[in-house]
Amino acid sequence: MEKKESPEDAVEYPIGDELDLHTFQAKDVRSVVEEYLYQCKKRGIREVRIVHGKGIGTQRKIVHSLLAKSPKVLSFAEAPPELGGWGATLVRIRVDQTIEEVFMEMKIGKSKLFLVRGDITKADTEAIVNAANSSLMGGGGVDGAIHRAGGSAVLAACKEIVAKQGRCPTGEAVITTGGNLPAKYVIHTVGPVWHGGDRKERELLSNAYRNSLAVAKEEGLSSVAFPSISTGAYRFPIAEAARIALTTVRDFLEENEMEEVRFVLFSEKDLAVYQEMLQEVMGGS
Ligand code: AR6
């Protein structure tokens, strides 16, 4: 969002107030929003509301695509009902956000649920969850990345667990040190391989999320980051996996308090699926 500093270039908006886009034409929305956010940022405002007409799909799309692409400053979420419901977008300006951009944030009870795009090995939550296999000896995908970044201490701890209790069954979870990772712990869980849906895949995927959260709770952890379990090598269809993941986490947070649960999605495409599904899951439809 490069802008000139010249005063004639700067439109003054009532900062701290909301920006109402109803009266603007769709083609002007982009520049109006950019200018508004620029002004807010300059004055150190970190949170604003952007309201667009309910059901004005074009405006909504522009606002969302604009925010999703803005470098480092922005996160946004559909505004909660007390702030105008699904017609409004709540924008948070995070000037200090560098590693991950928060794309969506929801409150469930006292807990926060975030959707971000990024690399889970960089996540600074207390624990990150690994989409492992039953051997716990590492593998490809996110498992490989976590073992590489965590180092030999993670594998050594996995070996110890396997020596004591054997392989980790599908849907179960175990916890080890995070080794060299920013996260202190890794919770290793095993998602199901997708075989078409007749082999309890849905139930097992839900178990993987729930048991990971249960382990985190047992250890008294307050923040956990998840990847999209089973949707890579294990071929679970992503939209359905996202629904199960988000529903399971929502249900857990309705019963248990945790400071933060974060989904770290590796690709824009996966993020978009989770975003859409989160709205559906939280909207109760
Ligand atoms: N950060 C976040 N997400 C990632 C990262 C990363 N660094 N790398 C990949 N993903 P997969 P699965 C995403 O295949 O389907 C392993 O070999 C990836 O884009 O890692 O549960 C294990 O050892 C995808 O969306 O896990 C098992 O044998 C998601 O993580 C098997 O794969 C999951 O993809 C497990 O398969």
C-alpha cells in the first residue's frame, strides 16, 4: 500500500469511526478502502470497521480480496452479530504482523480461533500439531517439515514413546518436545487415509483433532496450531475435512477454554476453503 505523503493526496476520514461503503461505487471501493486504512495506520489506529451493504456481493468481494492481498498490515473477519452481523467486515490493522497474516478470527466463548496462511514450523503457539503416521518416525509433507525444523530431539522423543506404548493408532495423539521449533511442544496425531468414506474416516479425523486438543488441555497448554490433517498424502477431500476440523474445534472450545487455536494453512486455496467453511460452521448453517 504505497501512498504519497502530499497533503492534497490525503483524504481525511473520521478515524476511529467506521467506513461505510454503501454510497461508493464498486469501482471506487478499492481506492477508498486503501486510503482509509493508510490514514488509520499513519495515526496508529489498529482496529476499524468497514461496513458494506448487506448482500452487495461485488463490494464484499473487492474488500475481501483487497485485504487478503495487502502486505503485512491487515487482518479481517466478518463482524460478529453485535457489530452488525454478516454484513460488516471487521478489520484489524496489525503493523507488527510479519510471519503470518491473520485472515480470520472468531471468538468461541473466551477462546480465539484464527485462520492464517503460513508454515506451521514457524508458528509461535505453545504447541503445534503434526499430521504424522502411526510409526511416528517422520515422513513427507508437514511431518517432514516439522522433523527437519525440530531436529533430532523430536525424533528421539517419538522413538521413546513408540518403545513404551507402540505405534500411535489413527485418531490418537501423543506429545513430545518441540526441539528447535519456536513451539515448545509437538502434538503428533495420525489422521485417517481417505478410502472413500466408508471406513470411519470422518469419525477418525474428528478424533485426531479432539484428542490433540485433549492432550493440550491435559498439559495445561493455552495455544495450539493445527495444519490441515489428512488433506495431503492421505487424500481426505479438503472441504469435508475443513468442516470436520472446524466443527470439532468449535465444539471443544464451547466446553473448554483455551487462549488460542490456530489453523495454519499452507496454500491460498486451502485457506479459502477453511474461510468459507468457518463462516458456515459459525453461522450454524
Ligand atoms: N505448514 C503447514 N501445512 C503444511 C506444511 C507446513 N510446513 N507442509 C505441508 N502442509 P500432509 P496428511 C500441508 O501430506 O495428508 C506424511 O508423510 C499440506 O499442504 O503433510 O495427513 C506423514 O508421515 C496439506 O494441506 O499430511 C504421513 O505418512 C496438509 O499439510 C502422511 O504424510 C497435510 O498434508 C500424512 O498425510
